[in-house]
Amino acid sequence: MKTRNTLKGIFWIALYVVFSLAPLSLMLFGERPMGREFWREFSVALGFVGIAMTTLQFVLTARIAAIKSPYGSDVVYYFHHHISLVTFALWLAHPLILFIQFPGTRQLLNLITAPWRARAGVTSVIVLIALIVISVWRRQLKIEYVRWRIWHGILATLALILVMVHIYLVGRYVGTPFKQALWLGYGGICVLLVAYVRVINPYLISRRPYEVVEVRPERGAVWSLALRPVGHQGMRFQPGQFAWLTAWNSAFSDREHPFSFSSSAENPEQVEFAIKELGDFTSTIKDLKPGQHVYLDGPYGAFSVDRQAKAQEIVLIAGGIGISPIMSTLRTLAERGDGRPLLLIYGNRTWEEVSFREELELLQEHLDLRVVHVLEKPPKGWEGEVGFVTAEMLDRYLPADRRRVEAVFVCGPPPMMNAVEAALLKLDVPLRAIHMERFDLA
């Protein structure tokens, strides 16, 4: 499994590089404008690479399971966020080089007098700047996630359409049928992906609804949402994976949110999610009624012990609602009768907020499981760990021989995950053994 995922990962990276550089490579073949200055040609080359990489951004966000499976959705989205800035720099480099090296081109910034090819090109850059601004500073601008997501798609699509118009109106390096077909292919891929994300996939999801079985309160302002499939066999998933949930709306709605499965992967006929009240949507979960229909898109994610079948010992570190995928893992392993040693370090603010604490006690009777609770504000007489999960604390519980630490799964609030990752590396835990699940997708 691990080798196969590695090979898949290498394949997709290689394909990404090929498609990013294909337009640049084709500049060297066929009819080319002669006698043009180096900086002019260099700016065009950078622009071509930037446009090609922009089309690939649509691929990265299309939720194609085969692409995300080798890395995990959070890694793909992390790459998407950061490579977007590189892509933006390449787009911007094209006009900036022209404006600096050839001052006469600055008159093209006047959208009233400039030719249509320049209007399309300049406007595409303006649209892309707007896209970057609302994405990088979304929280500072207080843009609600769903609204941002809608505008993100609109602006990205508009920028790509405008730059394609710019390319064809300029006409250079697209003078042969093959090169024209190449750019039409890039544009066609984006059209197909938008159709898949907005129409085809929602239609398929709408044909496989789920109904609410119960909404069960847990400690720590958490609700366990139990669902069963309606008219189909349900969803096979690996423990630790997640799905996008749409409730109160149709499957075509943008109002969907990612949640980890908390139930055993051995029981796809009824799935559960542990959802903490943290915002507008999560606060409505308790109001769902038995029999009400909801929709799931998944499964996604690589945060699963099933991908680490050869690990002899497994370490699980959770903070707050990060226990959700961990519960799926423990419940699944218990049903399978897995006998491997398991260590769970579980951080919470108070003892009363420890979700599933009674069930964790019962699971220790069915698994070789040790649970270490870490409390920020412990009750009087508490003899357990206090504060946060630190390197010193981990050093007390991890095996002295760090080579035995083959699989560490960490899920919780981003600051906690960052601190734990740094602590694990400080303790010489191999980076390849550390697996994290982040839901900070935007």
C-alpha cells in the first residue's frame, strides 16, 4: 500500500511538471516570431508557464480522489494555496517585464484606448489580484467562507477566460493548429472540471442521499450525527478519513463542510460524525431531525492507520474535536481485534469537556490502549498531565528507541498541531512517521 501510494505520488508530480512546461516547450517548435528582444520573449515564456499552472489549479481543487489519495486532501490544498502565489508571480512578471524594459507598452494600461488584446490581458491580472487578496486576507476582510468560496470560483474562471482571450487575440505562438489545440485543451479541461464540480458530481451525490438516524449529545459541546444511506449501500471509507456534509440544502449547494468520520469503518451501513459547535453551521447540527435527508461527498483524506499496516506501534495525539478521526480509528481497530500497542495522548481544556471519555475507558478493555489525558485547567486533586502537549511530556511516553515510533497521528487545532510536530521532530521522531490532518482549507 505504502509503495503504491509513493509511486502514485511521483506519477502525479511528474505529470504536473509536464503540463506546466508543455506550452513553454512548444514555443521552440513550429513558426516563431523572429527578431524579438530577449526580455520580451522571456516575459512571454513566464506568462505561458503561469497560465498553464493556473489551469492545473482547477485540477487540484476538483476533489479527484485518485489525485488526492497519495498525499491527503490537506496536503493538496496546502500546495494549492502556496503554488497559487507562484502562479500569480509568473502572471505578474509578464506585464511588469514589458513595462520596465519597454516603457512604450505602459500605454496599454489605459483600458479605454488600449486594443482589446491588452484590455483582456490587463483585466485578467486585475481579476487575479482581487482573487489573491480575498484569499490571503479572507479572515481579516471578514469574508464568510461560503461567500468566499463562490467568489473564488467566479474570479478564477473569469481570469482564465480573459487570459485565453488575450492569448488568441495576440496570436503569437498559437499560429499552428497543434498549438491552438493545446490551449483549447487547457481551456477545455477547466470547463469540464467546472462542469464536474458544479453539476455532475452534485447530481451523483443527490442520487445517494443519507437520512438522519439520531443526533446524540457528547461532552464538550460536541454532537454525534448518525446517518444511514437511503436506497444505496453506503460509503466505504478508511478510519480517519473525512467527507463533505451538506445539510439544510440540496446537493448542488455551496454550503458544504468537511468533517471526519467518527464511526467504525467496518460499519458503512451507518456512519457517524462528531461535530463541535464552533460556528454558524455547526451550531445547527443539533437541530437536525431523524428522517431528514443530508448529502455526503467522500471519502477523502490519507490520515488513516490502514495506510500504515506494517507499523508495530501506533501513537495517536488529539486536541479537542481532533478526537473525531481518532475515535473512528479506535472503534475500527477494536472491531477488527487489532492487538498492536496504542498510545493516545488527548488534550482538552477541562475534564468535563473530554469528549468520549467514558467510551475511551471501555476501549481500553478491548485494545492494547493506553490513554493519557492532558488538561489545561484540571480539577482539584488531578494527578494526570497538566498544560499542553510538549516535547518533555512526549518524551515520558514515547518509546526510548525512536525507531520504534513508526506511525504518529496528530489531529487538533492548528497551533496545537504545529507545536506537537515541532516537539516530535525535536525528539528525533522521523518525519515520515508523522501524519497530520488539517482542516484549515481556506
